[in-house]
Amino acid sequence: MTNKKLQRLYEQYLEFTDHMCSEHGPLEVAAIMMAQSLTIYKSALGEEEYNLMVDNISNSRNKVKAFTKLILQ
């Protein structure tokens, strides 16, 4: 996937997330997104790769930034 296509996918998903957060609670939306993400990783990766991915996600927790445009309203 090219950077341009990946950026467009990110933008589309952000629009969807914004819409879902406006209709439902942001914590509920985040919980479903996280569960689905982990399920996709578990399905697409081998056990060792999955464990490395989950560890990487956990180790990156201090690098996560808040949205500049508050979508949680």
C-alpha cells in the first residue's frame, strides 16, 4: 500500500470514528476498535508476531497523542 493510499484510509477511518463517537460513547467505540484490531492481528499474524505486535503496542503507549480535533463530543 502506498503512503498516499494509507493516508486516505487513515482519513476515512478517522471520519468514521468521528461519526461513531458522535452517536455513541467514545470509550465504547474505542473498546470495540481495540477488540477488532487485536482480532485482525491475531488472525493475520503467527503467534510470535502477534505477541511482538501486542508488546510493541504496549511499549508505544507513552508516544500516543491526543486528537488535535476533539472527536469525543
